[in-house]
Amino acid sequence: MVDIEGLGSTGLFSRKSKVHELTKDVHMLQYWSNICIFETDGGVLIYDIGFEFYGPQILEELRKITDKPVRYIIYGHGHADHAFGAQAIINEAAERAYPRPIIIAHRNLPLRFDRYRHMLAYHAHINSIQFEIPDNLPGFVQNYIYPDLTYDYSMQLQLGSRTFLLNHNMGETDDTTWMWAPETKIAAVSDLWVWSCPNVGNPFKVQRYEIEWAQGLEAIAGREPDFLLPGHGPPITGRKEIINACTTVARALRFLHDQVVHMLNQGKWQEEILHTFEWPDEFQKSPYLQSIYGHPYFIVKAILRRYHGWYDGNPSHLFPTRSTDIAKEIVGLLGDPKKLLDRARVLKEGGEQQLALHLVDLVVESGSGDQYEEALKLKIDLLNALAECEPSLIARNIFKTGARRVGKK
Ligand SMILES: [Zn+2]
């Protein structure tokens, strides 16, 4: 058993928790991802259950709060950090002769589990980059506990004297459930709220849903909650702030969506759209939209992918030659690849790391010559320099992992 405490640059494996007491019978455990515990006179409901390795600690914290049986576990969505920690609670229920908790999720969630199980190696590979997971750790979960019950559009639960409304909403995933607890005016929303620019257009993952995400946030704001329990980060309290937070992010998503649609209607191609879309100061400076995880550029990519094929408008790129063959031609014509590296160093000094990378890549991809090793070193420096000033965790980890793997397949 590897000790995973503190490993990885993302805090992903940290077991440090903070317990938030929202009301006397509603608590939120804040780890890397959050777990929401609702105590009622009919037992306990848990919304989102974290990583598999959180299980024993969730149980320990739960039992400091109440001895009541857990009757329901709701998966907010089917990602590894939200739907995998139930085993410890199921085992405890058997030991105490409590009824087995009933696990509920949206009907798309089991399909997601099926897909993950068919593509374990692939997901381990991409997550090792996205989260900069050390090589000696498993990159993806293995133990799948499927829901006992699924629903389609919405579902109402009664537990003791408390009501819970489950609402399906596409957003970061197609299987998200946000939950409304009317008596306490609490919205538990999983990754519909993550204290970051929404993670639409993740470079590794399947399509995500910006307009539906905006609609979900507007529906949550429409309930006028007193507490909003997010998938990650601290809760938001106070009706005014919650409405402002939700509607600001919804407006930003709609703003990007409408811009891309407008530019597509003007006949613009992907490159021009990606280099000219606007991200106004209001959004750039908003504490709700910092690009610490998702990124507006990624969102635009996702909107393009949603409405547009992969053709970029240049027929030269329809059946392109391998980049290594193009690089060999260019470097061969130049005669001296050192010219490219010298120019790349000048660009680097001027803060143009990205442009410099394109020049260095020509030498790296031409794959030979006495400048090859130099080019690899310069590429590592450039990627590390980009990582250092990159706020988005996903982009930063791609640069950092890329730097570590330069020259390796
Ligand atoms: Zn999450």
C-alpha cells in the first residue's frame, strides 16, 4: 500500500479535511472534493462520497456527528473524486445490522462507469498528465459501486421529515445531479460549482456542456438558497452572494457561447475565433471565474467542438504530412538548426515562450543533428517557464508533465 498523503502537486491526495457545520444537522467535509452530510429524523443522507480512499475517514467524521444509519448516498456525478467512497459505509452498515444504504444517481452515471471500465488504461494515462500523478500511483479507480436506483429528469426523496429534490443537469458531465433541500434552503451542487472558471473543454476529456451548465446555475439561483455546497472548495453562504455567484458564471458561459456562434455565422474558422474571442475584465477579475482549473480558451474549444467539425479551413491541413517530415524539410533547407535555437532563445528572453516552442519543435521533430540535445534542453526550459506563470492547474500540469517527458515516448 503506497502512502499517498501529500503526493502529487495538486493536493489531490491530501487527506486534510475541514468540517463545515452549516446548520445543526447539515455538515460538509471539505477534502480535495466535498462530502455533504444531511442528518434527519429518518437517518442520514450523504451527497457525494469522494474518492475510494476517503471512505474510512468519511465514516470516522460521520460517526463524530451522528450514530444514525446512512439511508441514502447520492452521487453528484460519476467522477473518481465524487462517487467512489461508499464501500466503508456499506461495510459498516452490515456490521451494525443497519439497512444497506440506497445509492441513487442519474441514469447516465452507470453508462459512464461502463465506459471507464472499458478504458481504464486510457484514463490512467490521461489523468497521470492532467493531475501530475506520480508514476508509482494508480491513475484511475478500479472499484465501481453502481447505483441501486437511477432517475431521468428529477426525483423527490423523503427522509423522515426532510425533503430532497434531485435534479439532472448536464454541465461538467452528462450525469450531474444537483440537490435541493427546501427546509434548510441548501443547494448541494457537486461540480456545477468549483470556485474556478468552469471546466468545460478539458483538453483530455469528452464533450462538456456550457449552455446547460449556465441553465443549471440559473435554476439554482432561482431557488434563492441560503447555502451553496460546491463540489470543491468552501461553501457559499448568503442568498445575495449565491445568486450573484451563480448568475455571474452563467452569464460568462452564455457570453462565450454566443460569441462563438456569432463568429461561426460570420464564416470564421477556429484559429481566428481562438485568437480573437473576448473575455471581458468583469469575468477575468471575478473571484468566481479565475482560470485556476478550467480556462476560457478551453471553453471556446469545447463550443467549437460542439458545433463544428475538425476541419480548420486550410485545405493543406486536410490530409497533412507528418510533422516530423515537415520539420526535416525546413531544417534541411535552413542548413543550420542552430539558427532556430538562437532565435528561440531571443524570443524566450522577450517572453514569447510559446512562439519559441514552435521553433524548437522544428529541431526536435527533425530528430537528428548536433543541435538535437540542445533543442530538448531548451524545450524543457520553455515548458517549465510556461508552467511557472500558468494559473490553470490543467494547463500547468500538461507543461510540467511535458517537460518531464521531453525526449521520451
Ligand atoms: Zn470534482
